[in-house]
Amino acid sequence: MSQANEQAQLGEFVRSSLGKPDLGDHDDIFEVGEATSLYSMELVLFIEEKLGVPLDDEDLVRENFATLDAMGKMIDRKLDDA
């Protein structure tokens, strides 16, 4: 699976699960969406299980999950390191 495909799947998941189809890549999901700390765990599970990208404890910071762009960059870093 390509990095662009994984980011597209992530964007689709986030927009759908938050009910925010117009969510921009730079919009903070904790400010404009319904995202909570529990939702953050859903994102971790989606990234690890559905996208197959393993995350480490140091990845689990708000900055990595605040926007689709930040999540995409984190996924890129993880895949480049793999």
C-alpha cells in the first residue's frame, strides 16, 4: 500500500467518523470536530490495525494527531523508517 493511499484512507476514516466531510487537512480535529482522548485511541487502532503502521509510545502525542496533515507526516516518517 502506498503512503498516499494510506493517507487517503485515514482522511476518509476521520471525516466519516467525525461527521465532518469538509474537514481540511490543516484543521485541528480537537477544535473543530468531536474528537476526544477516546477518539485518539480509535485513531491509533486504525493506523496500526487498518493501515499496518506500528506506532511507538513517543508517537502518541497530541501534535501527531491534531490534524490530518500531522497524522500523514507521522505515517510517512514511520514508513520511511521501516
